[in-house]
Amino acid sequence: MSSLFTRASTASVLYDAPGPRARARNRLFGVLSLAGIAGLLWYVFATLSDNGQFDADLWDVFQYTYVQQKIVDGLLSTLQAFGLAALFSLVLGALLAAGQLSDHKPVRWAAVSVVQFFRAMPLLILIVALYYAFFAKQPMWALVLGLTLYNGSVQAEIIRSGVNAVPRGQGEAAYALGLRKTQVMTTILVPQAIRSMLPSMIGQLVVTLKDTSLGFIITYHELLFVGKAIASQPINAAGFPYIPVVLVIGPIYVALCLLLTALARWIEARGRRGANRRTSAAA
């Protein structure tokens, strides 16, 4: 009973409970907002319908085996670029994070400069520059390298922050036992930091997956490039199948991101169960 009273008292201190007029005003604003959103959606739907974007004939293009194979090839190209960029960015992020945490000033300054430069560089400009400068005949590597440099720099900051978030006493106790810095990092700090870093690292991998769509700018035949090519072909008198392509390609990207997020949650839950088992065994 006392806990309920304490929570109620705390809540009343944090904010003033709305009165009858405020509640009525909030409900009115809510209704008006919903009406505005519904009106906007109806306007978009009506405009697209008037342009024939919901005609059944526009879906005929997906009946062709050639188009279906193109979508599969685009999906595989997207996964290939993502897999390479994800692996390289994690490796680069670990190396840059180690450099930022180094006791040697030249190494630390060089790593910090690289991280700050590529974090500030717009990703699209970086990919296009790499394409025209080095990889005009191999657009996939321009995309992969651009994603690696940008996302590797972000991953480096995530790893550095995670390691620094471990209580300082953990490292001091390890140094007191005579461990070297490499041993302290690999056996004490990094294993503890992984649990806090993992959600942010996986979140950045989701961003990496979505950013593979920038490959269509440099004519890399990933999923978005294939979708754009399909939408650019008129279907007889029905017009261009923009909306059908969006309704097919869009959910594929969403499904890939959801699968990656689900994998992250599974890994995180598995790590928690392992930590709980070790704690129980130690007790």
C-alpha cells in the first residue's frame, strides 16, 4: 500500500494531472490529427487511383519468369554487398576502436581522425567518389568499401563507448593482478561490454543493410536498381507499375531488417542466459 502511495506521490511531483478541460482539448486534438492523417492518406490513394496505379494490369509484369529471376538476383546482390560490408565494417570498427583506446598518442590521434572524417563524410558522396575514382567497372566494391568506411567508423564509436562504459574498477583490478592491457581488454572489458554494445551494433548493421540501396546510383544491380528498372518499363496502355513495384520491393527490405533484428534479439537472449548460468554456477 505504501509503495502505491509513493508511486502516486512521485507521479504527481513529476507532472500536473490534466483537468477536465485539458482532457477534452487533448481528445479534440487527437480526433483532428486522426482526421487529418486519414484525409491525407485518402488524397494520396485517390491521386494514385486516378493515375491508374491500382489497375490489375500493372501486376501482370510479375507473372514473367524473367522478372521474378531479376528480383531474386537483385536480392542476392543486396545480401552479398551487405554481408561483405557488415563483416568488413565490424573488423574495421574493432581496429579503429582499439586505436582510439591505445595508450600511444600517435595511434590514438590517427584512429580518432579516421573515425571523425568518415563519420562526417556523406555516405552517398563517398560511394560515388570511390566508384568514379577506382571502381568504375566493379560498382559492388565501391558500394562495399563506402559502406565499410562509414559504418566501420560508427561501429568503432559504439565499441569504444561500450568498453568505456564498463566500471573502471574492473580494469584496475585486472591491472593489479599483473595482466597486460591486451589481456585486460580481451578477457575483462570487451566480454562485459559486448552485452551493452550488441543492440547498437545490430542496429547499425540494419542501417548498413538499408544503405545497400544506394548502390542503384552507381548502377550496381541490387534490389532497388532492379525494382527501378521494372518500374521504368510501361505495361501496355496501363502505364508504369510504380506502386506494384513499391509494394513488392518494400516488404522485402522490411522483412530483411526484421529478420536481422530477430537474430540480434536471439543472440542477446542467448548471451543473457549464458551469463545467468555462469552466475548461478559461481553462486
